[in-house]
Amino acid sequence: MLDSRTIQVIKSTIPLLESAGPALTTHFYQRMFKHNPELKDVFNLAHQHSGGQPVALFNAVAAYAKNIENLAVLSSTVERIAQKHTGFLIKPEQYAIVGSHLLATLKELGGDAVTEEVLEAWAQAYGFLANIFIQREAQIYQTHAEQDGGWLGERQFVISAKNTESAVITSFILTPADGKPVKDFIPGQYLSLKLTHPNLAYEEIRQYSLSDAPNGTSYRISVKRELGGQVSNLLHDAIHVGDKIAVMPPAGDFTLEVAADTPVVLISAGVGQTPMKSMLNQLLKLQHPSAITWLHACEQGAVHGFKQAIHAKRQQHHNLTSHVWYREPAPTDMLGDDYDFEGQMELNKVAEQLLPHARYYFCGPLGFMSAIKQQLLALGIAAENMHYEVFGPHADL
């Protein structure tokens, strides 16, 4: 545990951190990649270019400083980050590299305010937190390796099928090259893929939600083609059936956990439906007896993924209902057939199906999820019954 003096010094640096803002972590990443360019094969450079990762790291550092006396409140954040780290195959020795650049950044940007005492306090605080991550990630790695069909590190998979789900979403069926079984996962989790290609300057690791129920033999991910997205466009255009790709074990803390007598509401926008699709298929596979409600929003029919699949499942399962919002329907989109409502998703239009004791899972753009959370709260849904996933660098609603 950290001693009282270290805690006091860390808390005294909070104004310094807040005055520096994300410029602190931007400098940190620039410094680290300059001195340790090999880490460009580990970090998602797209998040660096967008500015999302420096902001996320700054928020994490500031939260750590503010809660240094009560780290239990950060337990869910630590678990989420540890899960993501295992998808990037983070090693214990890399924490030392990160720590050295973090301390150097404080010294370079903090001026006279960053004394030797401050640096020593942050060295101890960082080392304490790093050890928490190292131990938890070791447990996750071990669990991955010991489970039936599990493995440690990278495993080669073959693209056995590519299926077009909409104008922007393609599903990839991944089958292990060694022909052996694959470990089960909990719906809501994701796969980490490592891509090496002549079109890429560095190895790139991306994490994509699994979009089907576990079957023990293969995995399915469904990828949206992002405008300017280097990896998503590569997957759509240059990765073909029969190609091999390195895959890390399923991970993630956004998971479906409901009792048989609990209704479930799955809410999504755009490609945020991928983890919802995994949850839905698992619920139907296990013949979940309670009501299941599928709520989805997208721009229009051309980008509406899994439309026919949902229609078919609704016909097959009496406890499944669905409602779809198109923000701007195309002239060929038919109200009552392709979609149910026009405009942004408004939950009051289906309020009678939103039971107080149901479990609510939602995923999509950050603004969408924030709006959904506020609508659910306004309808009297308790926050503890809401579960959501944020794609990309960690943020909260």
C-alpha cells in the first residue's frame, strides 16, 4: 500500500495535472514513440491521430490521482483496461517503459512544481498501479490458456467466409488453422486481431466485438467500413477468404449475465449492434423464457445490417419483439416493413415494453448511448440495470 506522505504528494499534484490537461499525455505519447518506436506495433495509432487515446489516458491518470485514497471506486475501470491490455499482449516489462516516459513527461512539462519528492511519489504510485495491472493480466492470460479450446498469445485463424450484412458492414467467419476447438466466450466480448500487410506501416491490432453466439469451432466478427479507416478498409478490400490472420483470445468485461426470469432489452445504433447480436443469438439459443426486446437505430435501409436475420428470428421466437428507427429513410425504405419510426431513437414510443426489472444492454456512438441512458433514467430505469460498451478509447457517459 502507498504511505500517507506519498498519497498527500500525489493529491497535491492534481491542480498541476488539471492545468496541463491532455497536452500532458499527448507529450507523453510523442516522447514514448520517439524513444521506443517498437511500441507503434502495439498501440492503435488511429486513436493517437484522432486525439482520443491521449484524452482517455489523461482522464485515467487524473482519476487515479483523485481517488488515490479509495482505489476501489476504480475497480471496474481497472478491469476494463486489463481486459483490453491482454488483447494487445501487453507484457510486464512494457510497464517500466511507460512509467519512465510518464515520469520524464511530468519533469519536462511541470517545471519547478515537479520536485524530486513529486517524482518519487509518482514513481511509487505508478509502480503500485502497474503491479495491480500486471497481476490481473497474468490471471487473464492464464485463464485463456487453461480453458478448453483456449490459447496463450497469438493463434492463426483462417478467414473461412465473408458475408455482406449491409453497404458498410461485412462479417468474417474465423476458423482456427490448426483445426482444433476454440474457447467459449461470454456474449458482449471481443476478439483482438493482429494484422500485418504491405499496406500497413506497422503491425496493427484491432478489437472487434463477436457478433454470434459461441459454438466451439469458429468465431464471427462484423466490421464496419470506416471512412478513412486504414484497417477496416483493409479487411473489407484486401483480406480474402482463405487468408490467415493472428487472433488473441476473446476478452472484455461487457458481458451478458441475466437470470431466466429477467427480461432483456438490447439497444444499439449502427455497428453497435454487433455485441447485441451475439447476446441475442445466445439468448435464443438457450431458449431464454422471458421477454427479449431488440431496439436498433441507423441512417437508412442501405446500412441496416442483419435486417433479414432479425425479421426471421422474430417469426421463430414469440418472446422476441423488435423496433427500428431510420434517421433519414430512403425513398425505397418501407415504413412498417423495413423500419418502425423515423428520426432519432425515442424510447417513450415503446415505453410499455421497457420494464423496470429488465436488464438493458446498449452500444453505439457515445452521443447515442448518453441519450439512451438519460431516456432510460427518465423512464424510471435504475442505473444498475444498465450495461453499455464504449468502442475505442475508454470514456464514460
